Amino acid sequence: MSELNAEDAKIITLARSSRARAGAAEGAAVRDETGRTYTATSVDLPSLKLSALKVAVAMAVSSGAEDLEAAAVVTPAETPDPSDITAVRDLGPKAQILVAAPDGTLRTTLTD
């Protein structure tokens, strides 16, 4: 992650830590316009299934965030589901989305 700035590396680390702590399929973190971060994992219950990115965006919205600067998802998938990207863009149209492998290696950065 040496090509990342410190704040972007931080949200990947937070997403990775959340995923590991919960033993979840995915971990995510978003950074809002004030620099606050929100972390989440995927939810996989019989009656409720949510991706980590959607949960992180929902947490930011419910905390009063008005915009997102960046989002990170740590996932075994090569790219996030298109609906996850849409959820990030709904709150942060210009937010970059960092996609990392479970070991924290940056796979790609999605921009607007």
C-alpha cells in the first residue's frame, strides 16, 4: 500500500481489521467530508443480507454525514457489486473506492 496516502491506507486497514474481528466475508470503511470514519462488515443473517459497503454508507448517513471522500472494501471478490458502488456514489459522487484483497493489497481504485 505504499502508493496510497496515509488516510487511504488507514481506511483499508480499518476495513481489514473489521473483517478479521468479525470473521466476515467483507470489511469496509468510509471517510466522510469531515474526516470521520465508519467501519462495517457484511451482514449475513437468514432474514438480512447486506454488503459491508452498504452498511458503512448507512452508518455514515445515520451519523449525519453529508458527503464521502473515500471508501474502502476488503473482499475476496475482484470488484464490488454494482449496487455497492451506487450506494457509495449516492452519498459521495466523487468518492474514490479502494478495493483491496483480504491481505490488504490494493487491487484497484474506482473513481467517478
